[in-house]
Amino acid sequence: MTDPSKSISSETPTRWTLAGVSAARAAFGIIWAVDAYLAWRPAFAAHFVGYLQNASQGQPGYLHGWFAMWIAIVTPATGVFVWSTRLLETLIAIGLLAGLGRRWVYFAGMVFSLLVWSTAEGFSGPYVVGVANLGPSLAYLLVFATLWLCDRAVGRTPYSVDYYLERRWPRWQRFAESASSDILAREPAMLPWSEQGVAIAGIVIAIGLLASGIQSALDVPAATPDNAAAAVSPLSLASPTPEPQARDARLPPLLGDGDTVAVTLEATDATVKIANGVDYHAWTFGGSVPAPFLHVREGQTVQVTLVNHGMMAHSIDFHAAQVAPDVAYRSVDVGQTSTFSFVAKVPGAFIYHCGTPPVLLHMGNGMYGALIVDPIKPLPPADASYVIEQGEWYTAQVEGNVMAGDYGKMTAGKPDEIVFNGVAFQYKDHPLPVKVGKRVRLYVIDAGPNLYSAFHVIGGMFEAVYPDGDAAHALSGVSTYPLAPGEGAVFDVALAEPGKYAFVDHAMRDMEMGAVGLLDATP
């Protein structure tokens, strides 16, 4: 006849098993405590919605509604979600470290990790790992599930606060334990103090292994700058057949002749061309990248109306304005409108762009344009005037010839294209017409968002460079002029002979990546 006590004893986990499971839990608790610490930093709150917006990039079409729903839910109540995340992560970290309320800690951790993975990491977004689409939070979910299964197998453990609470209040078992009543009836064994040092060493090793695994997950996005060569670039997808027409680069007429002019800009998502035959899911003002070119006169009051028909909050920042940014440049929620005005006091070529954090993501996805301010004292008359806005595209393939933004590439400053007026090589395919010997005026703005430009016309010399649009400040004898991200200048050139003259960013890499066009000089 079998002795029941021996049967139970033979199934009782060893002291080392209990210590090992508890060590893994505590090690994971340290990793989670680091996550909780990062969540309490100001940058987490500042970029909270940005994480969702970034994750929505590169997703297949059938998931757009899922991410749009979460962005619409979170954006109006960002503070609530930020503080809820902070508190939940902190409580989970405490529960793991102390072994307190383990059953519900594991359950909450699994649900929370799955939610984070499905909204800010997983599927085909920018934080996934390899072809398995494994984000860090999915790795967390698997660890929580493993700890829960181990707890079901081993039952109570003396290396937890739960154990001591259960001894004083037996009903605590219902809240803390996942094992069956038979397993919970066992009395767990603790390692002798002589073996505690080995157990502590095991915890240290477990921490190292977990930290290494989690860090590996965090450091391997879908396409990093180091492995960008293996990713699909828009230039590799570009068709040899040019698009039918290029963006109209001609300086548009003045918005109006009166003392006050009005402009309405609509923030909206749109699919735009970034190379021949290659599309990009962009965030835009007015459905184009760059946004509409605006033309005013020095001293005019510009009344701006921003209407947000996009999927998230947006704002608008005019470098030609001198206004309080916390008032005029405030973020506008979806479906809302903001208005402000400023006086264009300084002449020149200026950028305007979205200023909602993370600004890099909004500008990198196409939210920039140009405002040209004519001086009261006119510059010498020009036969032709063009606006050239240099920008950068940081891409990840969505499907086929459709691209979206890659925030990892944006933060690393590793673009896939450098473009004039949004599309690589478009003015090489469709040269800008000029007349031999006639003054051509180029309003050039470096929209960035990251890289400098060295503007140059091959075969030509600038008759004048106006750093601020003031004729009294003109520079002469200049062949190449640098522009910082966000900076603009006005260039005059007259070409002496018929021919095709390339205008380029003289950083040769940038020219090879699309920043080149042609001036077609004819008699």
C-alpha cells in the first residue's frame, strides 16, 4: 500500500527549484523596475502619443483602423494614460520584487504587455524584431506566462511576501496563489543559509540573462541604420520611367495686396510620391509634401487658420513669425481648428512646419512648407523665380512600392532619400526652364529635419546670395552656400551659355540620393 505522505513528498519541489523560480521572478522584477523608472521620466510623457503614432507607420492596411482607434482614444486623455501606465508598471515591479500578489501580478503583466505590444510595438511597426515580429513587450508576456506556470507547479514559496501573509491570513492564498489546493497543502522548504550565497549568485546570473535578452529585443528594430542596406529602399524600387510632371516650383503670386492676408492650412494624411513609381503614407499640410508655398510681402499681417483632419494632434510653426509659441503653435486635436496671426516683419525664405512632439516624426513624415516674404525695398527684378525646399525621407516598406516612416532612421539621421520639393530627381527628369543671361531667383530652404545642405549650381556662380532677403546684405562671389536645417536663403544666378546646369546639395552622398535637379538654359 502506498504511503500518501511519501507520495506528496516525492512530488514536492526541491529547495533549489523554489529558489530558482523565485530568483527568476526577482530578476524580472528588476528589469520591470527599470521600465517603471523610465516611465516616470518627463520624456516618456512628452512622447507617449508619439510612440503610438510611430508604431502606426508601416502597418498593413487592415490594421490602420486599430491604430487610428487607439490614437483617437489616447490623444485627448494623454495624461490619464501616462499616469495609469506609470502606476501599473510600478505596482507590477513591486509585486515581482517582493513576491506580493503574484497571481494577479502575472495576470496584469500579461494583459498589459499584450496591450503594449499590439499598440506600440508589434505587427509590422518600427519596434519589431526580425521576421517573427517579436517586440520587447511580447517577450515580457512570455516571461509572465512562464512565471505563472511555474507558480502553478511549485505552489507556495518562502521567498515571497505572499508566504508570510498567508501564514497570518490563510485567505490571502486565494489572491496570491495559482496552484491547486493539493499543491498548496505542501510545506515549502527553504535553502540553508550556507547555500544562500549560491542562490544569490543565481539571481545575478538570471538578471544578466534577462537583461541581455530584453536589451537585444530593444536594440533590433525592423530596419536599423546598420542593416539598412538589407532593407528595401525607395530608390531601389523607383521606376526608370519618370512621373508625368514634377511639383510646380514656380514662386506663387502674393496671397493678397492688402495689409492683411489669410491662409487656411489643413492637416491631413495623404499618399504622396517620393520617387518615380514609389508612394509614401505621409502626414501633410494641404495633401502635399512640401506643403503649399506661401508668398507675402514684408509688413503684411498673416492670419493663419489650421484645421486638423488628420489622425492625431498637429500644430504649425512659422519661422517668419515672432509670436508666443505656447499660444500660436499649440497642438490642435483631431477635428479642431486654431487661428492666430503674425506680422511678416523680416524678408527672406522661411520654413513652416508641424511643432507637435515628437517634432522629428511629424517633420520626417512630411509636415513642412515654405513661406516667402518679399522685402519692402524690392530685390533686383528676376526673369524667373523658383522655390526649392530640400527634405529627407526615412522609410520602411509597407508593401510593394508603398513606404511609410521609420522613426529609428529619423533619430539616427540615416535617410533613404534627400529630395528637392518632395520627390527624388524630379527636376532632373523635368528641368526648370530659364533664359541665358537672365537673372534666375531661387528661394532655397533646408527643411531637414536633420541634415545640412550645401547649395550649388554646377557651372554657375551666384550673382548674389541674400541670407535674409535684404538687398543690403547681399553676398557676391559665392559658388556654394551652406544652409542649416530650418534655414533659408535667396540665390540669384545668371547662366552665360545654353545648356543644362545641375543645382545640387554638394554633399555628394545627398546628390546621389536624390538632391539634384537641372536648370535648362535656352536662348
